[in-house]
Amino acid sequence: MTAEHSLFALDEIESGTARKVVIGDREIALVRIEDEVYAIGDTCTHDDVSLSEGFVEAEDFQIECWRHGTMFNLKTGEPETLPAVRPVLVYDVAVVDGQVILTIDESIDESIDAPEDA
């Protein structure tokens, strides 16, 4: 089952920045780059820290975990540098009539992006 969530207007988040949203028990990092928005699991898979607090590398479509420096690809969720070795979840997100709309597949177990020591 999927559920759509209208989150906020696109102009409420600056390009090159991230914002954390919580929907149910899911913490999701939303990252705006120009007129596109990317959505990934907000918890680093190496350590239990919020990715939305990290630096956005817009040119490479990456966000950096602020604690140990892993760069996560915003399109695939894959870690592109160590120390993380497991990806974070990637969520479907779209901008419709200026609104950021997030679609969550409720059948996907979010625990797959839990930190490695969890």
C-alpha cells in the first residue's frame, strides 16, 4: 500500500539545503537541488545521526553525514565513501503545482536502513 503526503511548498526550502520530516515512525531527509527534491532515509547507516543536518553537495547529488563524512547519493541512497557501507532508503517525491509530495510504500520495512550496530 502506498500513501501520498503533501509536505510543504517548494519555495519553503532553499536549493542546496536539507530538511527532516517525520511521517509516522519514518524520519526522512528531503533535499532540494534547483527545482528537484530528493528524499532518503534520514539516519546514517553507519551511525545513528541525522543526515539532514549534513552538508549538501549539489553538483554531485550527495549529502554528507556530518559525524564521519560518508557521502550518500541522493538518487540511489548508496554510500559513495566510507565508513558507511549500506544504503539508506530512497523515497518517491515529486513537485506538483509547487507542492512537495512524498509517496511512501508502506510495505517496505524501514529497518533496513537502521544503523549497523542496531
